[in-house]
Amino acid sequence: MAIVNIPDEQRRIEDAAAISGFLAQHGIDYERWTSGIDVASGASADAILAAYGDKIDELKARGGYVTADVIDVKPDTPGLDGMLARFNSEHWHDEDEVRFIVEGRGLFHIHPAQGPVFAIEVEAGDLNRVPRGTHHWFDLCADRRIRAIRLFQDPSGWTPHYTRSGVDRGFQPLCFGPAYIPH
Ligand SMILES: [Fe+2]
């Protein structure tokens, strides 16, 4: 389950209903998904999309998403640092950022229009939808592992627009969950 951390308020939210309620105030949908089909670690992208096919179809119908794919990031992924550098400074997109985490963990920082910056640490089973235009940035946790289903309304709309506000530099990309291994 996700963990929401609000550094400026020294507050952490770890209860699923409380997380959904807090994120909903900022227009972010948060759900837990389970599949009736067992998806083995290392399953192919097609197997993952098939296992969650019903849920993906439901989301597509709800949000106008037309395509879904699977992103697979491991510590030895070629070009990983370059890929991460595209997303770890504050930006926004012309379309929703929809991610369902299949494996691993990740950290979304959200800089809302109103209120303090907060972090959503996501893990397997977490679905979140960050609405278009929301200022945010993304980091991996220390194990640098994430596998996620992404949904797109129009893949070209997903280009990051950087704010260059520097706000991101005031927040440590710290994960608190079980996969966090201090170096
Ligand atoms: Fe993004």
C-alpha cells in the first residue's frame, strides 16, 4: 500500500482510506488493484496487460485512455540515469499520468496549487492518476526497481513541461517502505 508523506507538516498517512481521501482533495485518484490471475515476477508485458485487462478496459472507458503499455525499470536498465533525469525535476503534462505498479516502488512528489508539497510512495498493487497540469516529479527508491502499467490518452501529450522552479531541490527522494535499503 502507498504511503503519503507531507514533510512540511511532519505528517505521514499510511491508511488506505485516509490516503484516498487526502489525494482526492488534490484531484488525484488512488486505488488498490488486485488481479484474479497470478502474475509471476518476470512475466511478459503481454501477460501483465492480459492479467489486468478488465481493469485497464474499465479505466480506458472512464478516462478516455486509448493505449496501455508496461514500463520495466531495473538497476541495470541501459540509460537509466538519463531516463530518471527527465522526470526527477518539477514538471507537468498535457495529459493525466496514470500508473499501476506491478513490481517495485517509486516516489511521486506533488506540488499542489494549494497546500504543501507531499510525496506518494507507491508499491505493487497501487494505481494512481495524477491529473493533467499537476506539478510533480518522480524518483525511484534505493532499489531502483519499478514495473508499471501506463495508460495514455495520447502518448504525445506525455512530454514533460519543466517548471524550473527549483522546488524539487528542497525535498529528499526518501522512501520509507520495506524495499528501502539505506546506503
Ligand atoms: Fe510526470
